[in-house]
Amino acid sequence: IGKQTIALPAAAVGKKATLSGWLGNYGKNTSQVRAEFADASGKVLSRIRIGPDTTISGQDMTARSRSGTVPAGAKQVTILVTFAGGGVNYKLAGADALSLVLS
């Protein structure tokens, strides 16, 4: 799991938020990226998610993107990258060139 929390300025509320990146799977191994918008107490108000995507075949990486709106009351966003499947000590999935753009 990878995780990063970013403080949001008040002007971010109502902006379009686009989460994008390249995701890769191998077999039953998958990757997922989430942007979780939370209030000052840490309560999650909304999420944007890309993956897991079982349509990515073999050893490919595929660009994925999804958009939403920064909710009222959001003070921070946490980006979480998770991998599933595979063995206890390894996962055969990937994520690259991840971004969250507010516009």
C-alpha cells in the first residue's frame, strides 16, 4: 500500500478532480488507486477510484482516468495505491504516472 495525504485550499471545493494513471495486471493480480476527500476530522466525504480493472490483459499497462468534484467541506485528499492477488510476499501488478488534477 502506498499513501499520501495532501491539504486542500478552500478554493478547491467544487473543482473538477481527475484521477489518472497507468495500471497493470498479471493473472489475478490487480492494482487500484483511490482519491479520498475528507473533512477536517478525517471523515471521508467522497472517493474517486481507478481499478481494479480485470480487462487489462497479460503483462499490459493501460491508461485509466475518472473524474469527480471536490465536495463541500473537503480539507484534504488522500491518495491510496493498493495491490491485490498474488502471494503473501508479492503482487504482480503495477501503477505508474499517477496524477490528481484539480481544474
